[in-house]
Amino acid sequence: MIPLDPHSHRAEYDEDGNIILPSNNSHISESKNSDEDISLSWIKKEPEWNTQKDPFKNPLKNIKVPNVSDAVKNYRKAVHGQLVSTTSGIIREGANQYSFSYLSAGSSLKSTGKHLRKGGKVTWAFLTQPVWVPRRGKAPKEYSRMTLFALDTVRFGGTFAAIFMALFVSLNYQSFWSIVTTRLNPIDHIRSVQALTASVDSALKDKLLRSPSLAVAGGDAGNLLAFLPNVGPPENRIIIPKMGMNIPLVTPSYEALLREDWGQVESDIQDALQMGVVHYPGTAKPGQAGNFFVTGHSSYYPWAPGKYKNVFARLHELEPGDEYWVYYGGDKHRYIVRGKKEVKPSDVTVLDQPVDRRVSTLMTCTPIGTTLRRLIITSEEVDPQTGIALQIGERGHDQLPKAKPQALPI
């Protein structure tokens, strides 16, 4: 919009050369004195907007503050509604998925059955397809593919089994031979079965012969055994009458066990097994409370050193009621077999040491030639004469007394 006075917004010079700025309120009167500074007249005048009332002086006055409890209730309602809506949506979607899967499974099973029947027919046709095998000097013979496959499987399996058995037997022939020889010779077998009774009878005979008051027919010196000292074998041994075995009992060094060097403990045991059966380090000694634990080979490599690689090959012949004898430190100890079982190699509970009994355990690997399981023979120490279980600290009647020399040897 063009103003009526085009010069109303234009600056002008007065007579003294001062710049006069335009004013929107009114024109400057020419009758004012020249010494008045009319150039600042527009600054001195208070603007109209400063005198007006500020509508934004208290902007929060008309705002209504909501109640906190109402806000919390509204929020809980909104969250509850959202959870219900989400949960119901998930349940509906899951139901739809399961129903779709169920319907799809039916059609898939039908399709799978159809393919299996078709594949079975094709396979059966292939297996029953006739094949003519040429033979030297004879007419070709007709076979089916299935028959040829079965014959090849039997041939391969039989060949593999025969080679495996040959190698297995050749590696463990010493153990198997010791078992077979007791069956081949009926006289030795009967002797081994009756060895238990013979050992008991011999113990009673020795007791009678040592009585100086009884005479023996056939000589004046028949009671000579009564005056001989009771001397045990010079080394520790275990005697199993039923198996006809008299085996050295070796105790490895305890140094590796005290250091808890388990690798060296195993190495010491393997070295000791070359010289007989091993009294396991750390277990009780014969006559003490605890578990006198003995282990031996049932089979080992033929090229390995030592002559006791199959010493416990016949250990499975022992049954509850059988007995064996142990000479340890010059004393004679009698053990009666009470139990027999097989355990896993990781079952170390067989080494447990009871504090209220005097027991013993014989252990070897089984089946022969493998290390799959361990054969455990548990027994109880009894009085050598009466066969009654010995209590803690009780001394057997037939233990050998300690001989005291009368003078130092020359």
C-alpha cells in the first residue's frame, strides 16, 4: 500500500545540517527552537507497547496440574491393556502356527509315505535283479544282487573277525594257555579244586606234629618239627591254594605317593608288576585295620619284561568261601573270600580304608586282554586256626613269634 505522503518515511536535513529521522506519531513542528535536539525526540518518547499489559506475564496461571495418583492409574491401565493385547496376539499367532503345522504335517506325511513306497519298490527291484556269476568249468550261476551283497558281507565280516581273533589270542596266548591247561589236565584241575581242603588239613597236621608229647610212628625223631623254630619265607608272598599259585608280593616305594606325583606312582606300580603282584602304596598292611589291596596283571604284552604278566589270569575262579594266605614281614595271615564283583576303571571306592575291619582286596583287569573293567575279589582276615574273623589289634594264634638271637653272628 503506497502512503499518501511519499516523504513521510524519508529522512531530511534541517537548516543547520542535522539529520531528521521520520516519526510515525506526528510531524515535527517548525516553531521549535533550533538548539533542541529533535533527532533524539523519537528515542525519548516511550513506545506504546511498553505501556500495554503483558498477556504472557504468568503463563502457568491458567494451566491445570493433573493428580499424580490418577496419572499412575491411567499408566497402569494403559500398560495392562497393552500386555493383554500383546499376549492375546501371541497366543492367537501361536495357535495359527500350530494349526498350520498340523495341517502341513498331514500332507507331508502322505507325500513322504508315497515317496518311501516308490523308493522301496525301486530298491527291491534293484536288489532282486538277477546277476549271473561265471564259474570255472561250470555254467554261470544265477544270483540276485541282495544275495551277492549278503555273501560279500559275511565273507568280509568273517575275514575281519578271524584276523582280529588271531591277533587277540596271539597277544594274550600266555593268559589263555594258563586257563586252558587247567581244563586239559583233569588231575591238575581236581587238585586245584581240592586245594582248599588240603591246605586246612595240612595246617592241622603241622599243629599236631609240633607237639613234643605226641609220638610219630616210624622213627624216634618223629617229633623233630616241635623243636624247629617257626621261620617264615625270606620275602613277602601270597599263596592261593585253589589256583596252585605262590606269588611274590612287591611293595613299591612310597616317595612318589608322599610327593603326590601320581604319574610316578603309576610308573612305580608298573615296574613292580614285573616282579610279582603289587601291594598298592598307601593301603593297609596285613594285620592292620583297613584294606590290604593287591593288584596283578591278567594279561600283558608278550614282549614286555617280567614273568608275571598273566599271574591273575585265573583270578575269576575264586568264589566266596575260598581262601588264600599271605606271608608278610615273617607273619602268616589267612583271608577268606567274601565277595566278587566287576567295577569300572574309574571306581576308586574299592581303595577305601575301613577303620573297624581287617579286609583285603585282589584286583585285575577283565575281560582278559582288555582294560574295560576291573575284577574285584573282597576277603576278610580270619584266625589261621579257627577261621574266626580277627578284630582290630587281635593277634592270630598261628602267627610266627619273633625269634631273638642268643648271640651276635660271627
